[in-house]
Amino acid sequence: MLNKKIYPWLIIMLKDKTALVTGASRGIGRAIAIQLARYGAHVAINCRRSKEEAKAVCKAIEKLGRKTLLLMGDTCQEEDVEIIFDQIEEFLGRPNILVNNAAYALCKPFLEYSVDEWKNQLFYKGLGYYLTARRALPSMIQQKDGVIINILSTTAQRDGAGELAYATTNGAAAALTRGLASEFGKFGIRIKRHDCSRNVPGPPSGHRPAACAGGRDPAFGAGHHVCRCHVR
């Protein structure tokens, strides 16, 4: 569910900024995209297949008086990422904010994964988050400003039985986030992770979380923000 409370300082920070949210047709990505627009950002929406759902998100952003752009493409494909950023720069300007959210969880016993299934799971966050960050960073360095937020799952920290491939790709993305923050913080670029956990028992159904209620988990320390999500 969207947090309806408005924070004036966020309006000051986000007004007329340009954001890209990947995997934004539903769930966490949709919520983030709409919240960014509520605080004054222009938001580019990316998804791979759910075009009609993504169009609905764009309409919601337009109703808030902000510019938006629907960009279909697979963030695990270098050519798609180039096209996505070229279009954003042409129609909305250089992105100041990148939210990496595109992923899906394929849950099954470890010995039942095919090699292709395992690779595909690793690619979404291990490769996709790398490709988008690599494309976004040069202009952020030039501007000496920018934010990259990588949406992760707490599967990388807990017992990952039944979801080992998804846990592994989240672990890779966590290491990527730490490394990027260390390397590019000196340029004024803020690179953070946002850990999302399920509030229902058992392995995820394979759908992305449908809503984020917000919250913190002290087990992850002061620097790690955790949101509680409902699985569809």
C-alpha cells in the first residue's frame, strides 16, 4: 500500500528530477514509481512483458501532473538497456535516480533447476543491475549527483531452501551495491540497497510482491532499510 503521508523535504529533493524504475508494472516497482511522481519526479517506467499494467502506472503518474515514459525492454540485454537510456535522455533528460527492481523468483528444489533456469535467475540482478548502473553512472559522475537504489530480497540472509537461485542473485546484487557505493560515493552519488522480505511463511509463489507497507528490521542494522511485502 502507498504511504499517503507527504514529507516536504522529499518534495524539495525530488521536484523535476528524472527517475527510471525497472520492473515497474506492478508490485514494489509500481509503488515506488507512483511515490516518486507524488513527490515531483518525472518517472520512466520499464517492464519486459506486462505492457497493459505498465500503461496503467503511466496514467497514474500523468494524473499527478508529472511526465512519464513507458519503455519495454529486458534489462538483462545490453542492447535493450542502451535503447532504454537513449529514450529517457531524449524525452525526459538524463536520469538522476535509478531504481533497479526488475526480477522474478523461480522457486523449486535445488536439484530440479536446469542450467538455463539457474542462469536466468542470476542474470536478473547479477547482470541486469550491473548493466543499468554501468549505463547510468557516467552522467551521474558528470553531474556529481545521483541516486541508485537496488531492490533486494532478504532471501540472501535467511534459510534459502526452495529459493536458492533467487537467494544467490540477491547475494550478488548486495555485493554489487556495496562495491558501487565504495567506488562512486566520492563523486556525490548515493548507492543504496532496499531489502524486502515476505510476511507470510513458505517459499514465494513466483510472483513479485504486490504491496510494500514499509518498516525496519533491526537485524539488518541501521544502514539497511527493510520493507514488509505481501506476496500475490
